Amino acid sequence: MIIDTHVHYDDKAFDDDREELLQSLKDHDIGAVIDCGDRYVGLSRILEMTDMYPFLYGAVGVHPASTGELDDNKLSDMKEMCGHGKIVAVGEIGLDYHDADADRTVQKEWFVRQFRLASESGLPVIIHSRDAAADTMDIVRKQIGTVPGGVMHCYSYSPDQAEEYVSMGLLIGVGGVVTFKNARKLKETVSQIPLSSILLETDCPYLAPEPFRGRRNSSLYLPYVIQEIANLRNISTDEVIRATEENAVRLFHIGHQNKQQRSI
């Protein structure tokens, strides 16, 4: 089955047809999705959705652009949320220096603190990094040994850096961008790293693949990503689906979660 390891179905972009879309996934061999945290205010909604849909799992975390809203009390709440039986990761966390006014000090502090949250909760991390290659690598090198693995979400850096992340036990998240004509570095990365280090993701509603670029994305477009990966590696789409499913199950233990609260 196909596993989409990074979605935002809690986003308002799906308010008009969320139920219809989610119920249609099984008809397209989408067996599981992981809804990832973005802002603190939306985390409770993710927990509610994991209870509503058997195939939907969650990740608790705050995107680097929103870390200015965090404090000790909210972090304590997040730790409690991590004990929910269908929360399988801490994320998305990381660094995003794309905006010139980004508070890099605050982002780095909360990247580390959320890494520690993952360590304390025994969960892998889902890492967002944009225009912050050096600082991300520095923090990951120092912290990755404290958690049971993770994924570089929407990977955009060089193949050489990808190989270093893989050597540290991280997986590489590949989504619609791999279908873009100008995605040379990502195409090279997908061609070079082991298939056992690749995860499928959409980041929906963002980053729809060609030929839907610019439209609302969803897990239903993952076959275009799968086909591009297969073409780049000269293998069948079935091989891509089988390997990425195994990778996702291995990292996130999907299918082994229950409704019991974890002891943290």
C-alpha cells in the first residue's frame, strides 16, 4: 500500500470536502497518512482526526516559522499529546530562514527543545529545513543520536548532504517537487541514495506534482511521484510502493500503534 508520511488534512483548504477526500483514499491504495503539526493551535485537531480515521496518524510539533508562539506550558501540553496512541512522530520541526526577518535564535532554541521532546517521548522526528542547510546539519549531528530516527521532510539540499543524513540514520522525504523540471538536485538525490532511505510524502495541500503544479495537492497525486522515482531509479512502481511502505512502517511503526496512552 501507499503511505503518505506528510499531510496537512487539518488545513482549512480541505474544509469543503475533507470527509469525501479522506474516505476516497482507500480506493486508490492509500493505506495510511500522517498528519503533521504546523502550529500549536492546530495540534488538538490532529489528535481528534486520528481518533476519527483508523488510517490517519499524527505528528506533534510546531513549524519553525511559528515557534515564536511556544512557551514552557505549551511544550508540556505537547509532551502529553505525544502519549496519544496514534501519535507516531514529533514534527514538523526545524529551521526556515527563507524570510529575511526570521528569528533564527528562537528557531534554533525550539528546534533543539522539540528534539528533546522527541527523545523524552521515544518518537522519531520530522524535520523541516529551508535555506538553513548549515545550521540544520549542525543541530541534527548533535541531536540525532537521542531519538529513534527521523526524516528530512521535503528535501531540497545536495545529494552529498543527503548521503550524510542517511549515514546518520535519517530517511529522505520525497514529494511532488521531484516531478518539477528544475528539481535537479532532488532528482540526483533520489537516484543516488538507497531506496531503503526514501519516504513518500505530499505536504498537501502544498507542492502538487506536475501536471497539477499550483493546485491543491492531496495524497491522490502520489502516483505521479511514485512514477518519477521509478523512472529515476529504473525500477517498477510496485518496487517503489513496496519499499517506501516498508520504510514508513519501520520508522513510524504504523500498524503497531494502539489507543492506549504511552508512559512518558
